[in-house]
Amino acid sequence: QPESIIGGKSFTAVAVNCAAKAGEWIKSKVGSITQLDTKYSMHDLVTEVDKGAERMIRNLILTHFPTHSFLGEEGVEPGPEASAKALQEMSESEYLWIVDPIDGTTNYVHGFPFYSVSIALAHQGKVIVGVVYDPSRDELFVAERGKGAYVHGRRMQVAKENALNKSLLATGFPADQHVALPANMKSIQALAPKVRNLRVAGSAALHLAYVAAGRLSGFWEYNLSAWDIAAGSLLVEEAGGRMSDVAGQPFHLGVRNVVASNGLVHDELIEELRVAART
Ligand code: IPD
Ligand code: CA
Ligand code: CA
Ligand code: CA
């Protein structure tokens, strides 16, 4: 890993420091949660650890960069409309930190060790730093725009599979039970027989990190928010992969229906999702 990528008091160094500190604290609280609430639906959980971790990250970032803007999941009203509005309102910010303090809260609550801290910095709407930390495995995924993506100092590269029938893919079950879940059930039904296998492991940010690391050839999910995907999108791009919306249109932070891949299976995946949507 080049020194510059986490050196000194750089943006990346602060992001890494926040992710490591918050991640360590989150992990120390496994099994001792005292407040469990639901937000938008019974599938959308929040604990005092989500809120505490976001506060910790926010304070650290704003201490270092008091003029920057901050968008964190727990600072926004629940639901897709509010999250889109919050992003829109902050779209003029020169520097915007986009943070998911625990991506995979359901896993966290159940002690299923697949959750992450996701921290991104966008400059004029484009992600320039992305950090995803998996406290359970102590895996730190870091990318800086133009400088590559790394997992614990090792440069990451996307998987080499060039067809869906040789690919391991992942997706997520959306919290929206009315539109997004039925849509994705159709996609899953269409894709499952065509791929080597499918995983639904429960953290969009970590799924993206796994695409970057070459552990998955692709990932799609409907109805995500900026904090789920901001950091992971840069990991994927800097590892040589491709990000888009579900129709194959260019990725940006407002995209909710997200497709990520190694690039080689991207068009095939988009086509299968398109066909599934028409059934
Ligand atoms: C959720 C996770 C999950 C995905 C959901 C997200 P949260 O984030 O990323 O994998 O399927 O769509 O909302 O609520 O645990 O931060
Ligand atoms: Ca949540
Ligand atoms: Ca999330
Ligand atoms: Ca979260």
C-alpha cells in the first residue's frame, strides 16, 4: 500500500482511524445491546450502538475538518424519501462525508458476524475516499480515487470470471416489502439457476468490498441509500470493476438500484435483471 494512501493527517488517514475506532467499539458491544428499536418497518433495526458509533465518527471527522458536511444514516429520518432528500440537500457541499456506522444492523443484533462500518468522502458529488471496515475479521478495505483499492495493504483486483455461469453473486433482501422485495424475488428467481451460486449475506457495503476483492463477481440490490454504497462504490471502481444503476446507466450517489461487478459479467447481469423485471 503506498504511504500516501493513508499517510499523515490525510482524509484517508482520518477515515481509517474513524472506521477502526468505531469498529472496535461496535465489536466490544456484541451481545450487550440494551436498546433495540425498529425504524421504517419491522425489518429496519436500530440500536444504541448504531447511534453511538455515528456520533463518535461524526465528532472525530468534524474535529479534523470543521468546514466539511456530514451525512450519516442515523441523522436522517427513516425511509427512502427522507434519505434521497437528505442527499439532495447536501449535494452542493464541497466536501461531504457519507457514513453508515453499522451496515448490517440485523446481522449485528443477531451476532451473525457480517457487518461493517462504511465511511466515504465525496468532493463535489464524487467519492474520493472509501473505507469499509469489517470488525469481525479485522479486514480494512481502503480506496482513494486514482490510487487503487487495498485490503490490509494488499492491492485488490476484481474477479476474472467472464460469465454468470462461473460467477458467485450476492444481493440483498430490501426492507421495502411492497415494491422492492417482490421485484428482487423475481430477479433472484431468474438469476439463481444461471449463476454458480448466490449469497445474501446482509451488508451491502461488505458485498461491494467483496466484489472489489474478487470474492464475488457481482452484486445487485434495489432501494439502497447513499451511505450503503458510497465507500463500496469506490472500492469496486478502483479495483477495476464497474458500477451502474440497474439499467446500466452511469453510477452516482443518488442511484438506489445498484449493480456492481468485475466488469466482465456486467452486461450479462443487467440483461438478466431487465428480462426478470418484465416477467
Ligand atoms: C442494510 C444492509 C443490508 C441491505 C439493506 C440495508 P443497514 O443496511 O446493507 O444488507 O440489504 O438494504 O438497508 O440498515 O443494516 O445499515
Ligand atoms: Ca438501518
Ligand atoms: Ca446500511
Ligand atoms: Ca446502518
